[in-house]
Amino acid sequence: MRGTMHVRWAALATVVALAATACGGGGGGSSDGNGANGIVSSSWGDPQNPLEPGNTNEVQGGKVLDMIFRGLKRYDPKTGEAKNMLAEKIETTDSQNFTITVKAGWTFSNGEKITAKSFVDAWNYGADLKNNQKNAYFFGYIDGYDKVHPDTGQPTATTLSGLKVVNDRTFTVKLSQKFSTFPDTLGYVAFVPLPRAFYDSHAAWLSKPVGNGPYTVDSYTKGSQMALKRWDAYPGPDKAQNGGITLKVYTDNNTAYTDLTAGNLDLVDDIPAAQLKNVSSDLSGRYINTPAGILQTLSFPFYDPAWRKPGQEKLRTGLSMAIDRKQITETIFQNTRTPAQDWTSPVLGAQGGFRGDLCGAACTYNPTEAKKLVAEAGGIPGGTMKITYNADTGSHKVWVDAVCNSINRALGNNRACVGNPVGTFADFRNQVTQHKLSGPFRAGWQMDYPLIQNFLQPLYYTNASSNDGTYSNPKFDKLVDEANAQTDRTKAVDTFIEAEKVLRDDMGAIPLWYQNGSAGYSDRIGNVSLNPFSVPVYDQIKVK
């Protein structure tokens, strides 16, 4: 996620998230038999930042925001389709000017009525440079963004000129260019409404966020757990089928798995690689393995001159060719990953822009050519590169070590590549976003919405909000802009693919593998499934 952007495009794909059945316990995992009021315990990791919708672009924080907020659209948990939630209708005659009508009867959990202004104020806050929101980029094609969030200098406006409140339930959006699928992006968390308490008592709100989703935050102790309770007055159609979710912080997913099998935890949504051989038998079939919109890559610190000097595309391509993806996905991940051959995801389908052969030879294991290209580029900067990763997920060490072993074998140098663990996900993300790394780092992208644009622009467009490695190519940017301006879906997809080819030729990041969503659960909970984003559909879990 993740997640991040200017404007976007691509066809929605139908992605079926396999559902399975099971049952949910209380805070420690044991069920007290109270059925619909039972509490489900699930593994989790502390988010990088406080849970502001405009400032959360990573998975752990996103899980919570998806439970406590609802926006104009919601992505169907089975198909990924963007369906109306708080939007009664979204109308346009020219794909540039939109009139949005908000449904009546919705409130925040504190009783405040949700109006058109609830959205407009939230979007203005998210876009305003002075608020320093990581997801500001999502508002980039609304008229006036350049005044509110200039690339250089100070803002000359505090609100987006393209947003206008018409009445209590209606507002208009004017974009700076045509964008036919703009409504499909509005299920992303950056676009949710915010209550007055967010602005009036910001620090208090951050300590205990108030939203409008099926759950409310009951308590949060950093490093320990967050308790969410069902909001009984929630007006939406997707009411919680359990009494609440207790998210328990683990710094090692192997420990979480041990707690699951011991009956002390109900749900783990990231099965450790070391347990994949045993998970089906350990859990008697209570295991989910389903395609998801997730891509794992190695990103590069282009802010470091050693990695961006002319000719380094040979080095990056050589390193890609030195990685035996097939062996790693088969032996370590037990085929729960698929070797990547492009920078998107199979869940998009061919019509949505997935090309399973776009990377070609550059993503195919070839140690002879890899060694040749790395040598032609002058070798690895400093002689040894460190792949940085967060160590609180045990699987990362296993595959990073395997990638380094593969590179070292191909290059005939046992010290060409080493792993560089960082203790926690939050610390790792801080080092990434503060540009403190001197070598490649692991990057996982969980789609924000099933559009090809979301796999390309947020990550590789110049100055995009999730462009952590600061990759930049004017030709790539130009093609993305052209794709966004297309109103014909086929032409837009084709143009995005041309941009992806530029990324390939630069090897702006090394695609590793497409990732399935995986989860295991106890025999105390049922109706367990993962959505196309690989996140548990928490509100539909039932306690026996």
C-alpha cells in the first residue's frame, strides 16, 4: 500500500478471494461462547504513523482504517469492484467535472452527521502542504492542487479550488484533466470523510480516532495491542458479525503462528515461510492461500549518486538476472509466490494491463549474463550491497538470505550481497522514507485499488508519495500523464504498458514475485476470508 498518487487509470479486474470457514476467541484467543458478541484476536504490527487517513500509506495502519472508516466507494471484498457506499450517485458529462451526492442517514460514531462538507474539508486537509500528509498526492489532479501543495515554495491557498460544497448532501469536483475512472479511486482511505473532532481536538483524535465504519477504537497500547469494538449503530450494509477485533502486536510472525496453533490466537494473516510446508496439516485445512494484488520488489536508493550514475541500469538488470526466482518461490514459499515478469499483478488480468512476459530476459535467471552486466557497470558500489528489511516478519530474513546467496553464486563473490535487518516495521519504514539507506531495500506493494495506474504512478512517477527510492524518468512521467488523460480504457492501458517498458529498461526496481494472500485461523471462528488486497474481511468473521 500501502499505499499513494496523481491521477490514475485502468480497468477493474474481477478477483475472487477464496472464503473459508472457522471460529473466534476473546482477547487471549479463547471463546466464551457468546457468538455474535465474541471477540476475535488477530496478529498485527504497529503502524508507522498515527492513524490519519491522509497520512497512512502502509498495510498495518490501513487494516485499522478499513475497519473504522467508510468512504464514497468500497471495494467489494470478493471481486474488488468499486461499489457505492456513502455515494448515492457520482455524475459527469465530460469525465472532468463530477457531481457527487452523499447518502442521507450516515453519521460518525460520535453522532455527528456526515455531509458533503465532511468530505470536502477532509480532502482539503489531506492536500494542504502544511499538514504534511503522505497521501496528499492522491488529490493531485483536483483543480488548485498546485496552489495548495506546490512543488517548491509556500502554498498560496489553503483549499482546493476544484472542490465546492453545493448543499448538505452534494459537492462538485473539478479535475485539471479528463479522468474517466476517477470515481473508481474513491474507495481508497485518503478520500474518507472526517468529523469536526479531527480538527478541533487533533491530538485527542489521534490518540483515539473517531470514524464512521463498523468498528470503533476502544483502546490502543503501542507495542501491545489495539482493541476495536463493534459499533452497533453503524448504518451500513456490512455490519460487523462479531463483537470486536483485538489486534495483537507481534514482532515475529513465527511467534504469532505458534500462538495460533497453541490456541492463544484466532487469526494470523501472514503465514511464516518456514511453516508453509506444515500449515495445512497443523490447522486441519483452516488455511487460506489465494491470489492477491501484491507485488514484492527490490527498490534502489536513487538519491545515492552511486546507484543513479549513467550506466547503472546494467548493474540493476544484472542483479535481477542473478536472482533465481523459480527456486526461491518453490523451495522457500512452497508456490505461494509466483516469479514476477512485470511490475503489476495477475489480478488485473490482460484487459487491466497485466503482461506476464513484459520483463522477459531481464527477470530470467542467467548467472553468466548477470556477471557480465555487473562487471560492465563497474561492479557493486563499495563492493558489497546490503539489502535492508524489517526483521519482525521472520519470512523476510529467509528470502533475503536466499536472494543474496543467489546473487553471490552468480557473481562468484560470497560478499557481493548481505542482508541488513532492521528491528521493526515502523523503524524500517522510517529509514526508507527518510532516505537513510545506502543500498537496495525490500519493497512490497499492496494495491490501493485494482487499477494498473496504482502499480506504476505512486511508486515510480517523479516525486510520487510512495516513490521511496526517488526513481525519476521524464519519459515515464510523460507516458503516465498521457495514459491518465485517456478516456478510452484500452488506449489508457496500452499507454501505461508503454510507461512500464521504460521502467523495465531502467530496471527502476527489481520485480521479485507476485504474492498470494495467506492466513490461518482457529477452530473458534468461521466465515474467514481475505479480500483482493490480502486483508482479512474482519467484519464478516463469526464467533462460534
